[in-house]
Amino acid sequence: MKAFEKLALLGTTTRKVWALTRPYFSSEEKWKARLLLAAIIALNLISVYMLVLMNDWNRVFYDALQEKNQAVFWSQLGRFTYLAFGLIVIAVYKFYLTQLLELRWRAWMTTHYLQRWLSGQAFYRMELARFSGQGTTPDNPDQRIQEDLGLFTSYSVSLTMGLLNAVVTLVSFVGILWALSGGFFFSVGGSNYELHGYMVWAAVGYCLVGSVITHFIGRPQIRLNFLQQRYEADFRHHMVRVREYSEAIALDKGEEVERGHLDRRFASVLDNFLKLLKARKNLIWFNTFFGQAAIIFPFIVAAPRYFSGAIQLGELMQISSAFGQVQDSLAWFIDNYSTLASWRATTDRLTSFEDSVAAQARAQRPEVHEGAGELAANDLTLALPDGKVLLSGLSLKVAPGESVLLKGPSGSGKSTLFRAFAGIWPFARGKVDVPADLMCIPQNPYFPDGPLRNALAYPEAAVRYSDEQLRRALDDAQLPQLAARLDDEDAWTQKLSGGERQRLALARVFLKQPSWVLADEATSALDEPAEQSLYERLAAMVRGKGGGLVSIAHRPALDAFHQRRLEIEPSPAGSAAAFRLRQASA
């Protein structure tokens, strides 16, 4: 039963590798990829042929030494020169073309995976899915794209070409070794027997035993390699979070707590690495013994024929060389076991990432119609990632020229409704109509690192706006002190205060002049005079564009800038949803 399970596992792994490999070699770059692969295969075949010639050189050269034939000796040294030069040229170009194929393949896969990860808000939905408890969601997708793709392409090319080389070498040298072996005579029960090609059978038996022992010793590495990559990524990810939230952690004096979190994560890294180190040490013990024994093994087996005078020194050395090539080919599994374990772990990680992206593409989501003339929801049901229903059967409409204020207690689903109107919340059913010229202002706006002009124009290119437009937007948002810093590069999300970040987000709105605006606590960090002044400008801009304004806010002072007020309140006991939406006059 275990044998069948292992065969099934091998088949599953092969299918996974093929599913990850096929897209590139069927893509728009398929001919370049296939030509590179064909060239690498050709160089591998030529290198094996050169080894066959080198094997024959061994016989002639060592026979010349035994016979003290000086003319043949110098002739074979000349032959060795061009054989060695040919092998050097082949090795250099095989390395170069292999690296070039790996580079092109990784570049294509990285572009492909980034496109899929960033399409349809898959990156956002995957993070939300981690809390849904439905299925498995890969940890650290950034590592899958940045590190695992490089490892997968490198392992795939090197292992595939290595296996091809081993098979071709085996086919090429097994005939040579068979012919050189002669017969092995032995008696059993008074009967004499002859084993033809006994050196081949000795090599097969030697490597078969070694492969079985290698698998028994090395198989724990598969799981340990998978865990090592995960623990390393978790440790790195938490350090990035400490850097991103450095100010909040410093204000809370949370250094010791974060040090504890980091210590625990690094302890997992070290603990798993020590287990992996012990597993590798055990395998190296055996591999080293296996490799050293392989040097002397063919001489021991062929010695009786040499000392009997059946073969000369040249043939003995040729037998040793051929045996070494056959043994190396048959020992491919033994020599590459650790790499195979890492390759399988990397393949599993990429496959889980691929499955998660595909699952997000298939996931049920609300029917969103972009380009509508109004903002509306029809029979909309909103839930949390854990399945808890917040609002059910919601229908509302915001017509052009209207301004609506949404209020309610914390956790009642205000921001969730905001995300649904923006068309990004996946845990929803129903229909949402979204105007084409809609711009959202989240509670925590994002600004890319780099020049301030890029942060202000994001996600559009800053070259679309003149310096005068950019400075006027900053002035309108009460950020005149930044007007002279358009070309300054910084990490603006960390550099600016909470109030400055909110004003910069409003400056982005004033720059782009959208007709419709969704604002989620967009001025919560501002003082009331600044808040009222900026909201007055925001409301006037929307009215002038003939659009609409929907705000989420708690401060009563903002009521004056909205025509309608919607309040989310707890539903009566026994209701299908935790909250309901009630309309009240502003």
C-alpha cells in the first residue's frame, strides 16, 4: 500500500510541476524558450559524447604508460588537449544558456503572477480570506513571487537537465561497461554459472541500495524545507510590520513585546533549521561514504581480471571510468535528494498560491455595474469574513446632487458598506451600481514611497499634472508647507502625521476633481475648524461637478454638509442580520 501511495504522490507532484511549467512554454515567448531549451539539451548530449571519447582516451593513454610507448603518450596528450578544450567550451555555454533560460522564465512567471495577484483585487481578497476559515490561504504571497519563483525555475531547469544528462550518460556508458566487464564465473551447488556484464549489475545493485537508504534517511527534509521557508517569511514579515508601525510601537513603549514576538518567530526559524541541519548531516554522512566507496569499488570488482592478466592497465582504468559514469548516472537521485526536497516544497508553496488566486477568481461576489449615473445598492447582503451577516436585503440610492452621511456604532458595518459601494468587498451578495467618476478616501490612505508628486497623483502618473496644479491642490488641502517639496523623496506614509496624511488624501481629491466621492472618516484626525473648512470645499466641488457625496463620520458638525443621514442600528432579536439601516433627516 505504501508503494502505491508513493507512486500516487509522485504523480501528484509531477502534475503540479507540469501545471506550473506549461504556461511559459506555451506563452508568447514559447519559441525563444523552446529554442533555448533545445540548445541546452543539445549541449548536454554533446558533452556526454565528449565523455565517451574521454573514456576511450583513458584506455589508450594508460596502455601507453604500461607499455612505455612514448610516441603514443605524447599523441594522447595532444588529443586530451582538444577534448578538454571542447568540454570547457561546452560547459561555459551550457552554464550561460541555462542561466539565461532561468532568467527569462523567472521574468515571465513574475510578470504573470504579479498580474494575476493584482487583478480584480485578488491581493486584497486573499488577505481577507485568511480570516474566513474557508479553505487554505497561502502565507506571505510576497515571498512566493519574490523568492519561490526564482527557486522553482532554477531547480526545474537544473534538475531536469541533470536527469537528462544522467539518462543519456547511462545509456552511452552502460554498453561500454557491459563489453568491458566480461563474464563473472561462480559455482552454486556444484554447478558453474556465468554472469555477463557483471560490472553493470554491480553498479545497479550498488546504486539501488544507496537510493533506498538515501530516501529513508532524507525524506524528513521535504517537510522541514517547506516549514523553513514559511518560518523565515513569517520572521521577515513581522520585522517589516515593526518598521511600518515604528512610531505607534515607540509611543506605546511596545519594544519589549515586539522583541518577544520576533524572538519567538526567530526561535521557530532556528528550531526548524536545527532539525533540517540534523537531517542534512545524516544524509551527508551516507552520501560521503557512498561517494568515497564508489571510487574504490570498481577496482575491487575488476581486480581479479587484472591480476589474472585478462585485462591491461588501460582497460582497468577504462572500466573504472565507465563504472564511475554509470554509477554517477544511477546515483542521480542520491546526489540530488536535498535539492529534490527543496524543489517539492517550493512547488507545493507555489501551487497553493496558484490555487488561492484561482479560488478568488471563482468566489461569489456582488454584481457590480460600473459607469452608472448614480450610486445604488439593490438587495445587498453584507457579511464578515467569518460568515456573520451584518446587513441583509439592503436597498438604497444616492442620486446626482445628493450628499449622504452614514452613522452608526463601531463594528456595525459602516466601513464594510463603504467597501461594498467601492466594489471591493467580496463577502457580499446583491447588486451595486457605481458611478464611473468615483473616488474613495479610506480611513488610512496609502502613499507610495518616492517623490511627493507621485504620492499626490497616485495611482496616475504625476506627469499628467503640472506643478501649478499639484501646488494648488496642496494649498486647497491646507498643506502649503509641502508645495515646495514636490520632488522630495520620502516614505510619506510614515513621515507625515495622521492629520497631514488625511489632508494629503484630500489634496489628491482636489487635484483629480471627481464627480462622486466616498469618504470614510476622511477628516477624523483634523481639528474641527480645519475639518469644516475642508468639507465645505469638498462638498462645493462635488456639487459643482453634478455628482454626489457619501460620508462616514461621527462628528455632528458634518451634518450640515449633507442632505440626508443614514443610521445603522442593532436589529431586533431573531433578525437575519446583526444590524439594519434606518433613514433619518439630516
